[in-house]
Amino acid sequence: MVASIADPNPLVSGQGFARLRAAGIEVEVGPGAAESRELNIGFFSRMIRKTPWVRMKMAASLDGTTALPTGQSQWITSPEARADGHAWRARSCAVLTGIGTVLADNPRLDVRAVATPRQPQIVVVDSHLQTPLDAHLFIADRACIIYAAGQNDAKKAALEARGATVVMLPDSSGKVDLAAMMQDLGRREINELHIEAGSKLNGSLTRAGLVDEFLIYLAPKLLGPGQGMAAFGPLQALSEALELQFHSTDSIGPDLRIIARVAGRDQF
Ligand SMILES: NC(=O)c1ccc[n+]([C@@H]2O[C@H](COP(=O)([O-])OP(=O)(O)OC[C@H]3O[C@@H](n4cnc5c(N)ncnc54)[C@H](OP(=O)(O)O)[C@@H]3O)[C@@H](O)[C@H]2O)c1
């Protein structure tokens, strides 16, 4: 019997192989291991690190602008790139956004452009429970988790009545503890987490070292100043740069798709 890789789940890992071998069946483990791990990288991440594989998606102009100073960002990239983005949403267990994006765009953040057997859960980082009760992200039969930091019992109850799970996770500065949120999402069996937020939350997550890879769509246009991809820095020296490695680069319609991983983050 040939298996590409052992199951990383400590509850079962290696036991099946041991039984087969005990029954006299020859077992070879290994061919295609790298490909299998890539296909299931979220599951491997949760089993081994106890946190999801975190992918941050951004759509930008060639000069790195993700929204105009007016807040307008729909749409910077092509319909083909947006459909491709939906395929990445579809393979994730949850899509995470920030309250800034909810208030600016009122997005649904569901999978529409490709077929899917289920909608990923939605996660909102919303320290002060500002999510409107009529926000489009409330979709029937889709689980919604809101991470908050400040008490507001009436709004919490109203959001829960809307079907949301509200989790209080304050850090010492009164914002959501983002690292603790990743641990909590791991406990909730989120394997792959797909982030589509604005530059503030993107910056906070990046600075906190919580992002594994960036999924970046670049449109062949210049937009000049506006919001960048992730508000972190300014750095004092080039040596402080967050080092990435290109994992893949592809053309999607008229746009470019770059997957760049934080160096070493997939070594677990
Ligand atoms: N082109 C793209 O790919 C793309 C994608 C999504 C959004 N956008 C654009 O981005 C704009 C919105 O950006 P934004 O930066 O205002 O919104 P955002 O990043 O989605 O959300 C910002 C909020 O996240 C919370 N946050 C940030 N750091 C935090 C931390 N360390 N701990 C806890 N909470 C934290 C803060 O909420 P609290 O104040 O509650 O703490 C902050 O106000 C919109 O114009 C939208 O169109 C562009």
C-alpha cells in the first residue's frame, strides 16, 4: 500500500499504518508528500501549530494602493481576478475582515463567483461592537463570529439575536487580542483563514507576525496615494523588512496574482 503522507492528527497518526503492517501489508509512505501537505496545509497547521494557516488577500494597483483616499476600492482588479479570489474564499474555513471594511463597504464576503458546497464562516474584528445589525455579512445558515474587546451588553445581545457568536478577547490596550483570536479560531477547527480587511487590520496582523502568506492581485494601473496594503512601519532600516518568498506568480485575466509567503512560515 502506498500513502503520500501520515495524518498529523495526534489522535490517529501512524495507527492505521501500524495496523496494516501488523496484518502483514507492506506500507510505503512518502511519494507526493509535499503536494499532499500543500493541499491540506490548513489542517497540518491546526494539528501541529494549533492555529489556522493564515492567508491575507489584497487587491491593489501596481503602485500598491488598495483604496482611494475617498475609501473607494470597488473594483480595482478585474472580474477574472475577483472570481479567482472567490475560489480562495471557497477553500477556506473562514473569511475574516475588520470593522473598517464592514462600515466602508458593507460586504457580503461570501462565495458567489464559483460553485461551493458550503459558505465559509465569517469572522469580524470589531473591538467596540459597531457591526450594524442589518450588515450584509449576516447571511442565513452561515456562522458569524465577532471578536470584541469593550463591553456593550445590549449590542452584544442584539448581535447574538442576529445569529452571531460574540467573543470578548481584550488585550492590555483595549483592542482585540489578535494572537489569542488565532488560538481561539484553531480551537474552533478553522484550518484555513482567509483575510480580506483594510490596511489597518492588515497592518496589525502583519506586525503581530500572524500572517503566513499574502495573496496579492495587482491590476495594471496606477492609483497614486491612498491606502496601502498593510499599515505597518515606518521602518528605520531596510534590514527590518518582513522577508517574503514568492511561492507562485500567475496572470489572471489582465491582472497578476502573486502568492508570497513569509520566509520560513511553512516549516512546521
Ligand atoms: N483592496 C482591497 O484588497 C481591500 C480589501 C478590504 C478592504 N479594503 C478597503 O479598506 C478600507 C477599510 O480599511 P480600514 O483600514 O479602515 O479597515 P479594516 O482594516 O478592515 O478595519 C480596521 C479596524 O480593525 C480593527 N483593528 C485594527 N488593528 C487592530 C488590533 N490590533 N486589534 C484589534 N482591532 C484592530 C480596528 O477596529 P476597532 O476600532 O474596533 O479596534 C480598526 O478600526 C475600505 O475603504 C475598503 O474598501 C480594500
